[in-house]
Amino acid sequence: MNHPHSSNTSRRRWLVVLSFSIILVAAASTAVYLRASQLSSLPKFQLVAEADLASRAYDAEILAQFTVGEKRLIGLFYTLPDAELPYFDLSLIGPGDQRQVILHSEDYRTDQNGGGSWQQHLTPGSYRLALTAEPGRGLLSVYTDYPRS
């Protein structure tokens, strides 16, 4: 014998699951759209480096450098779509060889929306963007909102 209460509870659970599913799909779709459109909505960012990670290994290779004249907020945006790398390290080396990790990973994989952003207040001095990576699949592009020298 079916109880009306049992049927209502099942229906409510189904509606809750359906609602959460719709919310998750909407959030994922928005994230994909935002990642694809981020660069066009950030016109002050300019390409400062690219590295074809399939072509060879990189060992603390300097991809870009710039000098900061006064303390200020510096932003980096990087894309690395469809990557598959055994080892990946992108760092910023500043005055006194102080190293700030932007992204470090072993067995690093991304989908078509791979990438991210990094912001930090930097003190005056010279900075170098360094890449260490074992060969794999991927094209790294790095953009900054600070003019390079």
C-alpha cells in the first residue's frame, strides 16, 4: 500500500536533486563563459610570454622580465588549455632572488578552459617570470597588466 506521505517525500527529494543539478549546470556554464571571455574583458592585460610545452623541457627559463618602480599591485593571467604535463612550475623571481610561486604541480592536467590568475603587491625592483616544465601537451600564454621592460 502506497502512503501519500511517502510519495510526497520522494517527489520533494527528486525536486531538490533536480534543482541542485540545474544550479550546478548553470554555474559550470557561467564559469566556462567567463574563462573564455576574461581576456576580452581585461583590455589592460597584454601578452608577455608564450611557451610551447610539447616542444621541449624548460629549466628555470626566463619567459619575461619587468621592473617595478614603486610598490603596486601586479596582476598576471595565464592560459594553459588542454594541458597534460608531468611537472610544471611557473614562478616570479624578484629582488634578492625571492621566489613567488604562481603555479606548481606534478601530473598537471587541464581541460579547454585551463588557466588562472595571480595578483600580488610587489615592491620596487626587477622581476623575472621563470618556467620549469617537463615536456608534455600544452601551450602556455601569460598576460600581465604591468608593462614589461
